Amino acid sequence: MINESIKQLNDKNQKALSIFLTAGYPKIDNFVDLAYKVYEAGADIIELGIPFSDPLADGPIIQKSSEAALSNGVSLNFSLELAGKIKEKIDRPLILMGYANPIKRYGIDKFIIDAKESKIDGLIIPDIPLEEYSDFFQNKFSDFEVILLTTPTSSEERIKKIDELSSGFVYCVSVTGTTGIRQTFTNDVKHNLERTYKIISNNKMMLGFGISSPENIKDYKNYTDGFIVGSAVIKSLRADDDKFTNTLKLVSELSSACREDSL
């Protein structure tokens, strides 16, 4: 479902937009409504982050949202319940992003059953490196599109292997380090994107980490099949009103940039 959704947009010279939301943030009681409105504002995919106390790949903005959600009592089980409620309202791709330890504590078999019941389409587990892929997944996750990440330091051989094992898309990390808002990118970023985009052949490629504005999308839309935006959206939510006015405006502007024909 994820790959096909991206392909349909690309066939119209458009790019896919994935929006990251921390489950249950900023509030539990209207979170499902928030997710629905984010889709309606132009998100093609939502990446639902499971709050975790030690999110290694996340920058300070998403870390704080995770801490707030945990304080609100949002657990892995509750995140799955929220996902199920979102999928009841709208049938668009929904990806669950979480770390290995909470899933192991929950129980991998139980997690698979509950995630399937919640109609999760894809999984991103960023702290499972390529070397541990077989040990963790063990061919048990065939009901989901498992998305792996490349980084600027990934070799050509490694990118090819990631492309081989991924489904849904390959998540291309734009810069080394954690997630966060970046005003500018170096020329090395463009070079890495061009390199990675040429190597990946089995999947679509989505670009994340630091993408925060329509300008970023316009600058790099010819080197990727879509964009993932997280920190900028979470930062907007932190200061937004109960109707999510500014956040939905941001999502709409990002979506519009993705919809403009690529050169």
C-alpha cells in the first residue's frame, strides 16, 4: 500500500509527503482528530512515533514530545489503539515508528498480532542495524512493509542491501546525527542524495531528517520520491491552538510544494 501510494503520486510528477506525529502528543483526547486533519491537509502518509524514554535517532524537539506523551500515559499498547482508531477514520498509509526494546518487552509475537489488528501498513525500527535484521525480524513481519534507513556514510554495497531488504520505501537520512530542523544543507547533502537515488532500484526513496519547509522540498524534489517531515510539525504543535491552525497550514504548504511538477 505504501509503495503503491508513492508510485501513484510519482506517476503524476508529484512527491509523497509523510508527516511524523508522536502518538498522543500534544494531547490524548483529540489526537485521532489531529491525525485525521493532517491527512486532510495533504499528508499522504503518517509516521506514528511510539513514545520512548531513550529515542536515539530523535533530536530534542521530538524527544520532548516523547517525554510529554509518556507523562500523559501513552504506552506502546495505547499507541496501537490510537493507530487502529485513525485507520477506522481514513484508509491511507500509516507507519509505526518505534525502537526495538519496547517491542521486545511487549513481546514480538503479540506486537505483530496487535499491529496487524490496528491495520498498521509499515514499520520503521531505526535501532535495528542491517547486521541484526535477520535476528530481529526472523521472517515474522511479512504482514508489514519494513522500512530501513540509509545514511550519508552508507556504502554503495550497504545501500544495495538495504534496498534489497526494504519494502514500502527506503528512508534516506539526509544528514548524520539526529532529527531536527535545519535552515540550510551543505552541497554534500545534494551529492549524497544523487548518489543514493541512483543506487536504489527496488524501492521508492523518501528523504527525512531536517526537512522543514516548502523551500527544502523545492530544493531537493528532483533527488527523491518524497519527503518526511517531523520536527517542524512537532514544534508547530507545541505552540498551536486546539484547532491545530498553524500546524495544518504548514502541512498544507508542504503538500503544495510536493504537488508542484518536478523539473
